[in-house]
Amino acid sequence: MEETEKIQRKLPNQEIDYFKIGKILLSRWYWIAASVGISVLISYTYLWYTPKTYSSAGTLKIEEKKTEISDLVTVMAVPERGPSKIQSITSVLQSRNLILSAIKDLDYRVSFYIMGRVRTSEVYPSKPLNIELIRFDSLNFYHDQIGFKALNNKSFELSYKIAGKETQNTFNYDTPVNIGPTSFTIKYPGMLSKNTVYLFKFNIPEDYIDRVKAGLATGETSKNSNIIGLQEIDSNPQFAADIINSIMNEYVAFDRNQKAQSASQMIDFIDSQLAFLSTEVKGSENSIEKYKQKSKILDVSSASTTSVTKAAEIESNKSLLKIQLMAIDQLKDQITREKDNVNLNFTTAGADNHLLQAMVEKLDVLIQERNALLKTYNNDSQPIRDINQQVLQIKLNALNNIKVLRSGIEKNIAFLDSQLSQVNQTIMTLPAAQRDLVSLQRDFEINDKVYSFLSEKKLEAQISRAGILPGATIIEPAQPNFNPVSPDEHNIHRSAIIMGLVIGLGLIIIVRIMNPYIYDKETIESLTSIPILGIIRKFPEPIDENNGQILALVKPKSIFAESVRSVRTNLSFLASDKKSKVICITSEVAGEGKSFVAVNLSSTLSLIDKKVILIGADLRRSRIHKIFNVANHIGLSNYLAHQSELDDIIFHSEQENLDFIISGPVPPNPSELLHSERMNTLITQLKTRYDIVMIDTAPIGLVSDAIPLIRMSDINVFVIRSGRSKFYAATVPQRVAQEYQLNNTVIVLNAFEEEPLHSRYYTTKFTGDSSGVHYYYYADYSGYEDSGYYLDDNKAKWWDIRRWFK
């Protein structure tokens, strides 16, 4: 028995029907079309009101150019530019000072705009008006836009705000106009449309910085390359191209100036020394001549000359070492104060100086990298701490190197001092007059030799600076690109169409997910193994309030009538071994069409010579008396309460072979009356008189009145109404059948009409009764309306204009 019940509970096999999925989507094609149309309309509106932006790009090649002249001198040691410094270079390109210098190269003073119906557009580089400034203070000027409208060839109208209030005044051409602290004149521009309103605005370079930086992007064109791409996105394509070219030109000049900085520092240092030595050399030369004339000495002796030459050479070397100490002290001061760029002033320290130069170059790179990182990180972040640690280490190494280098120079000076002391002792042995002349001549030769050395170094530095070429080359200047990059019209329209489709399909899916009602037989078959006896179509016309007409008889050739007959045919196969059949009609809740189904099935059964009696067993809310238009004064409740006899409560309808019993007055104990033995006696007596006893019961989901009738019936028909009954209703008949061990329960789907939107996209795969579940043949008659077999009125199509004139 348990095994049999398991087999009976098995649901039928269902497979996905892709054709049904297509019908579901096409059933609400207008939802999809509407959502696509609205999305496209929104995209056009967005594009209409959104300003277009344009992109211009240029490229810089970073390299170290050398000339033949620069190869001949060793005054400067410039670090090579390479991919390792790309980040530092891009930081310079995006720096405020460089951008500010680039803006100053443009015609930035007055901006012009044209006012449209939707938005205001900049007309750069065009200048529809010739405006000359008379008084303009960059710290205090009129910042707001000024509207210009031509009136005639002599006057014009300006509109502007003063203290937040809109002001309009008329002025003459070539006449000073004073607006706030700013004064200017406008020359007659020629013929202008009187309907065109121009706007103009006075600017300072700082007004453009945020605009330029917001659209500027720099970076390597490919990984580990030495080519930097610059891109500017702006609402004006010509401005974007001009600012990119200006930034690249400014960087080329900046790079050249940076490379020349060390040589310029050296030249300035040498000039300061030469200015002093020039006076000393001339003074020494004049002193010698005067002393010779005064002492009447023509020249010194050979011994004196040797001593003078040797002393002069020692003093010259000593002076050069002191100059190196001065340069080293200046470099130490720069490193200690940590300037943004540190450069050696002199390269006269031999091999040790090359090591120090490498340290300084490394320090320059780290400082630039830190400045770049500070645009992204704060001072306490880990990357900044790491680079600060590296800077500190390089500074310590450089200062230690300077200390060692200075100590070596001081030792050399001390050694030269000892040699000079010996030479001075030799000179002291000379006669007084000759000794004085030797001293004067020695001073002259020392200053002259140092002066010649410094002059030579200055010439080398000047030659090197003149031969310096910038380390950046403009490969491709920026050109105005008049194809907007934003908004992307094609992409926005495509996205709008896709979004519209998604919204339309999503709406269909959401409506299906939120739908709690049963619409088709496949849904019932997916929820219960109770067989479906048949489908009763929805009546094609409005039904009166009391279901007064027996619809199967009113339209006998309609699809509705044929669907009722189909259910009648399948009913005849149930309990076929019994001469008289008791059929109980119930449902889960009220309003699902129990009485409607019971009346129409009874009427069709009476047409095939079956004696049928219909009992209104819903003692609480029966409608049978309203359908047959009789008073509900005496009926089933009177009989069960022993107030009437059977013949007193049987009524005859206008339909032959069809009798009925109404419910009668509502009793206080309907459930107890239906459970009484007198109800069993009534059914037994009626079975001897009629072929079919049709019982219309109360909803089984609301009250228990129908339970005794269900248990004594030969066939239990559970009515589910399409579009009204919820999913839970389909599980009720199987639960009742299992609880009371019933095997005579069937389902009738009532008021069915094709609704693809809510239909199940599975198709039941029938396998006969091999699994213990019986299936009945029936049709839902979908698609058969125009077959010619039925006389239903054809509904006018929405595209048929004749329907609007009926």
C-alpha cells in the first residue's frame, strides 16, 4: 500500500519548452518596446543636455642629446634620462608651475562664449569681439560672465551682475565701460545677429589651472619606454591641443634650463672670484712697476727668479685648493638645507669628486620621486617614510664623503705650506731690495696664474652651457580632434537599447516571479499528482451577477460549451461500474466557480438522457437558488433539521432531466447537519431516483462542511480557477486524498484563457498510466478559435480600425 501511494504521489515529467519561453516574451513585446523606446529617449535627452568633451594628445621622447663640443669638456656631469625617471618627469609635466607657465603662453585674458537654447559653449580661439583692457588688476577684477548683445552699429547692451542683482546697460562702441574695478572698451565688430547673445569673461592664468589639471593625463606610451604621451580632455578641442603643445614646449625649455643650472652656478662662482683676482692682478703689476722705478732695479737675478717661480707655483696650487674648499662648503650647505635640486659647482676634486657626484645625482632622483609621491600620499604614509629613509642615508654618505674630501684638501694645503716655508727662507737670504721685488713679483704671478685658470674654467663652462641640448623632443605635436570622446553617442545608444531590453525582460520576469496565481494546467501538474479531468474555458462574454443563464446551453456551439462537454465525457469514465454516481464539487476558497461548474456540468449531463439532481450543499453561502431564480425558503437545511421531507425540497428546472435542491435557510449548525445520518439517507434515496447526484459543497479550505460529503462521494471534483486560485490550492486535493485514503479525486481548471505571460514554460511529458498516475485526454482549445467548428464571436484586433467605429 505504501509503495502504491509513493507511485501515486510521483509528479509527471516536465521538460523545458523553448517555444513557450518565446511566447512568454512575445506576449508582452510592447513592454520591451516601450522600455527600449523610453531608454533611447532618455539617451537622446542625456546627449542633448550633456556637453561634449574632446581629447587631444601629443608625445615627448625623453633622451640625452650630446654634441661634439660637450664631449670636449668635463665641466658638467649630467645624469642620463631614462625610463627610471619617467615618474619624476610626469610629475613635472603635471606640476602647477609648469602648467601656469604653459597657460601664460596662450591667449587667456578674455574668454568668449555663445549662449544656446540648451547650453553655453566656448568659442575659443575665435574672438567675436575686440576688447581692449584699460584698467585691470589681477588681484581685483570683475570675475563673472558678461552678456553682450548687439543693438546697432553704434551701441550694444551688456548684462551682468552687481552685488548679486542682474543689471543691463547700453554702451557705445569705443567708449570706456566700467564694471566694478575693471575698465575696458569694445570696438565695433561689424555685422552681428541681433538674436545672438555672446558672453565674455576676464581671466588670470590661475583661473585655468584646475581646468587643465582636471583633464590632463600623462604616462608612458608603452612599458619601459622613453616616450611619454600627454592627453588633455576638454570641452574645447582647440584649447586642448594648444595647452598640450604649450606644456610640451615649456617642459623642453625647463629641461634645458635644469641642465644648464650647474654650469650657470659654476660661471657665477668663477665670476665672483675673477672680479676679486682681476683687481689683485692689476694691483700687483702696478706695484712691481712702481717699485722698479723707485729702486732703479731692472730685473731680479736667476736665483731670485727660481725662488719666485717655485713660490708662485706653490701659492697657486694652494689657492686652487682653497677654491675647492669653498665649492665643497657650498655643496655641503645645499645638502644640509636639502634643496629640490643639488648640483656640484666644481669638478676639480679628482676621483673622489666623481663618487660624490654620483651621490648627488641619486639624491636629486630621490627628491623628485618624493615630490611625485607627495601628490598621492601624505607625509606620514609608509612610501614617504621609506623614501625619506633613503634620502637620509644618501645625505649621510655624501656628508661623510665631503668630510673625507675636505680633510684631504686640508692636508694638501698643510703640505704646501711647509714647502712654501722653505722657499720663503731662501728668499729671506736675498738683499732687502731684491727680496721686496721678489715678494711683489710672487704675488703677481700667483694671482695671474689663478686668474688664468679660472678664466679657462669659465670658458669651458660657457662652451658646455652653449652646447647643452634639451633631453626631451616633441615627437608629435597635439592636433585638435573634433570627434568627441565623451559622451560616446554610439556606446550610449547601444547601452540604452541593451538597458531597455534588460528592463523589459526584467519586468516580465519580476511580474512572473511576483505572480501567486495558477493560470495553466502545466502549473497544476508541477504541484500535484492528482489528475486533471479537464479544462473549462472562460466564457467569452460578461456573466450576470447570479450566473442566471446555464452557459453551456446558451451558447451550445461555443468553445466554452465544448470544454464543458469534454469534462462531462471524462466524468463518464470515472466510477463507471456504478449505476448511480455521486459527484462532489468543491474548491479551496470561495469565488473559484464551484457552483458555476456544478450547474454547467449538471446541465450538459442532463442533455445525454441522464437524470441529474443538483444539491446546494453549501449551507452558509449557497448560490444555487439565485442561479435558478427561486426563493431560498425551504431546502436542504430544512430536510436535515427534520422540518421537511425529500419531495418537499426537490425543485424541477426548465431543463429536462435536471432537478435541484437548494440550500435553504442558513442554519446555526451547518457542519453538524451535514455530518448527520439524515444526510446519508438523503444521498441513498437520491441514488435510487437519479443517475447523477451532483453536490455543490462549501470551500474545503475555509470550513469542514464538505468532508462528510467528500468521503461518501463516488467522484470528487476539485475546482481551480485560472488567474484566481493560488499555488497552494493545487496541493489541497492531494492532501485531502492522502488523509482520507481517497482515489477518486480529480481537478477541473475553470475559467481558463490563454495568458502566455503567466504560463509555465515547461511541457508535461505524458507516459500513460505506467507510473500509477492516470491521465485524461482533454484540450484547452488554444489556437482553435478560427477553426470553423465554433461560433464564438471573434474579438476585433487592435490594428482593425473598424472596431473604433462600432
